[in-house]
Amino acid sequence: MSTFALDFEKPLLELEAKLVELKRHAAIGAGDGDGASLDGEIRRLERRCAKLTQEIFAELSRWQMVQLSRHPNRPYMLDYVQRLFTDWLELHGDRAFADDQALVGGLARFDGEPVMILGQQKGRSTKENLLRSFGMPRPEGYRKALRLMKLAERFDRPVIAFIDTPGAYPGIDAEERGQAEAIAACLEEMAALRVPVLSIVIGEGGSGGALAIGVCNRLLMLQYSWYSVISPESCAAILYRDSKKGEKAAEALKLTSRDAFENGIVDELIEEAPGGAHRDWEATAGNLRAAMRKHLRELREMSPEQVVQDRYDKFRKIGPITDSEAAQPEGEPARRWPQDRS
């Protein structure tokens, strides 16, 4: 794995490099007794590392969290599949056009229970990123996801969706094949699925490309992930006519996991390893496993009808509006929710 450090990470990595070097000298000198004299300095550096980690990551801006969500060493969807599931069998194709490598899906077992997994997958190298369209699915990817979700419903398997995309693929070929219709079909069909759906934002959660597999009973987000109607750069290009003002847009969008949790969009935040998931894949996966186990256990106690109603109630509670005649300007009718369609 390539070495990569964000600007705000560099002081910590430099201190950790010193600690590694000191431990190496201590190990070399262990035979002649010199190693023992370095133990105190090692413990002092370890305390400094822990304190610096806490100081840096306790005060991150929204833009820094966006940068962390895109860290190239961060675990992707298939990395979590390897650590959380057994008997993984990938399924391919939308049975209409092609197999989109940007959206992966298949059968697996979680704690011995059969489940259906799907999610966006990014690449580690330039070649793999081109193959997987940098994690941006085309219409055939969403149609594959829908096919697998309907298959899961037929065989009563919970659906677990991993969200990690800056958005749906924006190319002309995707538009020609019905990108918007494919996403809309996912939204409509997921809303009525009679099996539990658990969606997890593990990195980027951008636009309809993320929401297409996010109509769920429970939405979880990793600590340093984001979820928004648009990416910061795209928002800046529209509002400020300059995509380089992504930092300003990120603050205005309030797109971090904490923002989403405080606004009632997310059901649970999953703590990452100290310094981010890219620093300890196993610890982050362990935290995610515990949260998934809890929510799946709760959802499996519901009947199919209760699962559908639970999902409906979840989305109806998002963005409540206080309806008050007195709060409206004089002569202007009060805003009201449209009547539910039955």
C-alpha cells in the first residue's frame, strides 16, 4: 500500500516515525542492556503520539473530514466484505446491458446468517480506478443492484449496502442509457422491499448515486464520512463559479456524519480507529461489526409488513416542519405537507 499523508496528519506521522526508529534501536540494544535505557523515552513518545492524535482529530473541519473520507489507504467495500462476512459469492450483470464493476454485489453470510451485499467499489491503482469508474456506477450498476435486492427479497435475505461514491457516473453514455431512471427505480423499489435494509456510509456519500442504495431501515455512517445531495466541489462550481472553493461549500452543506446524525438522518455513528479507518482497518471493521449485529437483530424481529412501515416512518421523520399559521407573512397561506398517497 502506498504511503500517503494529508497535511494535518504529517506532524503525527513524523512523531510516529521517530517512535518506530527508537523502538528499532531498543530492540537492537536489548542484548547488551542498552534497550532498557530507552524504555522511558519510548513511553514518553507514545504518550505524545496519543495526545497529538486526540488534539488533531478532535478539531477537524468539515473539509478535513471530506479529505479523510477520500484517503487512498482507507478500506473500501470489498475490504470490509473480507473482514466481516464469510462465503462471499459475487454476482454479475444487470441482465440487460453489462456488468458494472463500480457497483459490486453478491451473496454472503454474516454471523452465519445469509445476507445480500452490495455497494460501490473504488480502485487502488489507476488501472483499477478506470475499471471501476472511480466508484461512480452507470445505469447498469444500479439495475444490477435492483436485481440483487429483488433476489434477496425472494429468498428472505437482509440487504446490506455499502455507500462510497462521489456520485453516479456523469458521462454521456450513462445519460443515454437512462441514469436518472435507473436511480429512480432503485428508490421506488427499495422503499417497498419486504426484507430489512441496512445501509452504511463508509466514505463518500454523494448525490443520487449514494441515495440509490440508501433507502433503508437503518442508516449508519463511519466517523469520518460524509453524506450530501452534492459533492463540495460540484456545489462550489455551481454557487461560487469555482470548484476550488470546495472547503467553503463543505462548511455550508453541513455534510459530515455528525451533521447528519444531529439532523436525524443517520441512526448511528460508528467510531473509527484513532486517526481514521485507514490507520487500522481491523479495529474499524470490529466497531462496524458490533453495530451491524445490533441493528440486524432488531430488524429481524419485525414482520415483512413492519419492515416496510418502519422504513416509511424513518423517512417521514426526516426534516420535520412546524406548521404555524401565525409564523407566515400576512396574506400568505401556511406551508403544509402534501397529503399521503394511499
